[in-house]
Amino acid sequence: MSAIENDKLSFYLDYGQWTVMRKAVLSLAALSIIFDGFDNQLMGFAVPAIARDWSLPRGAFAPILALGLLGMVLGSALGGYFGDRLGRRPALIGCITAFGLSTLAIGFAHHLPMLATLRVFAGAGIGGALPNAGTLTAEFTPLRRRATAVILTIVCLPLGGMVAGVFAAHILPFYSWRWLFLIGGAAPLVLASLFFFALPESPRFLARQSGRGPELARLLARMGYHESPPAPRGPASNVGHAEKKTLRPLFEPETLRDTAFLWMASFSCLASVYLVFSWLPSLLASRGLGLAVASNGLAAYNFGGVLGALFCAWLVPRIGSRIPLLLFALLGAASALFISYLRPGISNAALIVSLGTHGLFVNGVQTTIYALAAHIYSAPVRARGVASALAVGRVGSILSALAGSILIQAGSKAFLGALALMMTCVFIGLALIRNHVPPNDRVVVPFSSE
């Protein structure tokens, strides 16, 4: 097998046409992240209602929230491993099924141990879905559109949270909290059934598997590439080859620095995001606001995140990722400090707008970090690279979930000051990363080998 043949396949995957079929995969991956974000945030909305229903203090739910996030850490690591070993498609379908079934079962929980166990399994599915959906998006998208496509996929995480907030604001004042989980669990199961028939495997993954050449040829034909692809074997492949599935390639000299500071940024940013996801409704409820207002506050945070991610998706291809990420991290810290100094009698509308603005900056950074991770790592280790950054970030989210009840007791200034400190750490980590996503006008298309 010649290097020219391998170059042809790699050239098509990176620089081929942005076809309808490729866009369809992006849409399916985005849909999975909407449900991921929806189910992920249901517990934060439900905690005040469950605490009232079971006559428990809100602090009793800190271990539940932390265990759910621990499940996400495990799911992120295992999702990346099985995505690289078994394929992105089966890993994603399995993760969606896991969090759908577990979330559905939470609707029948009657005590904390059962709630904790189910939340761990739900968290594992939620954590494993994200890296595989992001990797599928990256590997079906031409290089010039890759960062934008990954951001547009990951933006569906706060979009799902926003939908969950609006849903909770209409359900909780009138119906049992159990309906949040019954509906939130049934919908992903329908999606997993759809994916079983409609979702293709990644061509990058197929190109590294011996014996799957015919499947790769059929997939490439659907993508508009009708030449016979090279056989998926041999170390000379420019697309990648089979290797031991370890994290060692992330710590090679050319990627060590970026891995370290990517992990720092991911840790701090997800700690900030999940402090809000897990405890903002409880913080607002502790200040005497109703469940509907508390749910709308988190929905506004997510809505701002959607706008921020979309703005980054537009901006990054034009000027690269460094300036937008650093600017948004600084503004995320500044907006948290601004909210902490708002007078106590501020209107609900002004508070919700302020939370939405903060969410715009923080979630704009968080969603773009996934695109940055997909850019830093090459195809053979991309799922592991994205998943490991996410897993480290989940550790930060666990610590923030455990600390949330303490910060609420310390007051809103302590809670918001912690958010500002975390976003300052994000800024430092991102500033020290060398391999940022370049502007599109710096992406050089090589000469075709044809």
C-alpha cells in the first residue's frame, strides 16, 4: 500500500466536500448532546423539590450531586476508551441508553441510597456520550469547518440545559418532580433506537480496523467519495493505525505542555459550570425566590451559554481560538464579581439577565475548549484526548458540587467569588496553551495526490 493511496483518503476526509451526509451526522451528534445536557441538569432543578418532598436539608444532596459527577468522570474515561477501541457509534449508543434508563428509574426512587446509585449510572452514560459525539463530529467534518462544527455540537449541552430549565419551570409548580425524570429518561431511549438505524461509524475509526474495508468503502460512497479507499491496515497509513489504547501519546514532548494546561483550564471551567448547574436553583431558593424563578435563572444561564458558544463558533474560524477564549474567561470572572455586588433588592428580571450574561461568557469558553481539544490531538488519540480533558474537568465539577452547600451557607458573595476565582484559573491555563485553533485563512490545503 503506497503513501499516495493513504494521502488520498486523508485528503478527502480533511479537505473533501461538506456534503449533506456529513451534515446529517453533525445533526445527530448535536441531538444526542441536547438530551445529554437535558438529563445532566435535571437533578439541580429537582433538589429543592425533592428536599421539600422528603423533608431533608439541601445539604443532604451534596453527596448525591458529587456521586453523579463521579459517574461522569468514569463515563468520560471509559467512553473515550471504548470509543477508540470498539468504535464511536456503539459507544455513543450505549452511553445514551445507559443515561436514559437510569434517569427513567430515578423517577421511581424513594430514598437517598437508591437516588445516589441511579445517579452514578446516569452520570456514567452522560459523561461517556459527550466525547464520542464530539469525536464523531470532528471526524466527519472537513478541517476548515471542524472547530465550528465541534462548537455547534457542544453548544447543545447548555441548549439542553436551557430546555430542561424551561421544562422544570412549567412542571415543578404544578406536578411532582418525578415527571422530570420519567420524561427525561424516556426521550433518550427513543433517540438511542433511532441511532441504531441511522448513525454511521466514523471513517477515521474504520480506516484503522483490518477487515472493515468494504464498510469503509460504502460509507465513503455515501459521503460522495466513489474511489476505492486504501485497505485499512499498515503502519504507513496517514489516517492512523491500531495501537495500544493508553494515555501515553498525550504526554509526548510535542503535546505535554498543551495537555497539562488544557487539563487546568478544563478542571477550573467545569468546576465553575457545575457549581452553577448543581446549586444555583438552591441558592436562589434560599434567598426566598420561588421554584419557577430559580429554574428560570438557570435556564437564563444556559441560554446565555448558547449565545456565547454560537458567537465563538462564528469568531474562532475568523481569528482563531486564543483571543476569544482569553477574553471570555476574563469577562466570565468579571461578570461573577459584578453579580456579587448587585444590591439585594434587585428585580428578578435584572438578576436573570445578569446570570444569562455570566453564562454567555463561561459556557462560551467551555464549549470552545472541546473544539480546542479536538484540534490539539491527532485522529488516533483524539477521543482519548477529548475524553481525558473532560474527565479532569469532571473532577473539578465533583469538588464544586461538594463545596456548593458550604458556599451557599457562606453567602452569595462567597459563591460568586468562587466562580470568579475559577474563571481566572481558566484564563491562566488557556494563555499557556501553545497549539490554539488557527484562523481558517491559516489552514493550508495541501496539493491533492491525485
